[in-house]
Amino acid sequence: MTAPTFGARARAWSRRAEVRGVFLIWVVLTALLCLFSFVPARLMGAPASPTKQAVETTMTLFTLAASPVAAFVWAIAIYSLVRWRHRGKQAPTEDGPAIRTNTPASALWVVVSSVLCLFLLVWGFVEVQAVATSASASDAMVVDVTGQQWVWTFSYPQEGNLESDQLYLPVNRPVIFHVTSKDVIHSFWVVQMGIKVDANPGETTQTSVTPDRLGRFDIRCAELCGLLHADMETSVHVVSPTDFRSWLRSNGGPG
Ligand SMILES: [Cu+2]
């Protein structure tokens, strides 16, 4: 008698009830997760900078890549819980046979994990490199940001240290934020521009962005900082260069 061929063994394997059950749950869960993977990145509103665009693409892509993996683990767990649940009042008297090794399964798991990790790593490096360009731009505008319980203050060192509690920025010009705090730790978060950095007392942290859409966007504190933390928010107004100069002039800046 000859041993069954690989094809025959695969066909027999694919006809097993547990393989079909897990596969079915895996397909449904993967589809659901992929469907919802577009949602989280879009909850924060339309992007107002290339950085936020990159954040959205990355979040969506990473969720898509993780969906089949998560669904596979859940599919096995759900199938096992439903199909092989122990029923009856008595505790089960014996366990199933221990499976110590399954070389094809281990090999497949290692290969799939490695490929996924490598892809995420390379993608991450490329995107970080791409969004870091604002920080090295020669025409970048510097804005000093100070957090204190529970307000943000902005000052423009290149414009005679003009101070404001609203942030005004000219469109398409790179900005570098130097961020600090007067009291406790806050976190400077420009929601639709996809940047966030801690504001620490006695330290200066830095982040940068190039706003590329006109409009008014949200600035929030993203670090629990006391009683009125939830109210520690203000707006950033992205305006044309001409409007920016007239805003500077009307607020006592050099214009
Ligand atoms: Cu806060």
C-alpha cells in the first residue's frame, strides 16, 4: 500500500469539520475587521497636513494587515469554546493529548510573523522619514507653545515674541513647535494635523508639521492634567500668508 499523496492528504484535511468551522469563522471575522479598519483613523476628521494623511494611511494599512491574524486566533478560540466545551456538572476527568510540536504550523507562523513585522518596520521608517521634512525646512516658522492649567499660550519668536491664546498659521509653511509647561505635564495635540508631543515643566520638546488646508482645527490637551483638563482646548486657524501678516499686524506684531 502506498502512502497518500500530499494533495490527497490536503483534501482530507480540508474536509474535517473543525477545519471548515474555523475557516468559516476566520473569513467572516476578517471581512468584518477589514470593513471597520477604515473607521478609527477617520474619527479625528479630515487631514489638515501630510502628517495626518500619513497617520491615516498607516493606521488603516496596519489594521488591514493585522485583521487576518487577529481573526485567525479568535476563530480558533470561538470554535473551541463552542464545539469542544465541556458540558455537565462534573469537571472533565482527563485532558486531551498534549501536542508538543507541529513543524509545518510553527514554520508557517514564524514566516508569516517575520514578513509582517519586516513590512511594518520598513513602512514605519519610510513614513517617519517622509513626515520629518518639516523640521529641517529652511523657511520654517518657530512657535513656542506653553501649557499651564488649563490654557495654551503661543508665542512667535521670529515675530517680536507676539503672544496669543489662539494659534494662527500660514498655509503650506512648515512650522516647528517648541513645547513646554509652567506646572504639570500636558500634551500638545493638534488633532487634524496628526501631531502630539508632551509638554513637560522645565523641558522643551519639539514637533513639526506643514499645514496644507485652510480652516479652523482643534488643539487639545492629551494628558490628564487636573480638574479642568477636558476644557484645555483651543483652535488653530490656518490662513493665507496675507491674512497671517494682517493678523500679526492687528495683534501688535511686526507684520
Ligand atoms: Cu490636560
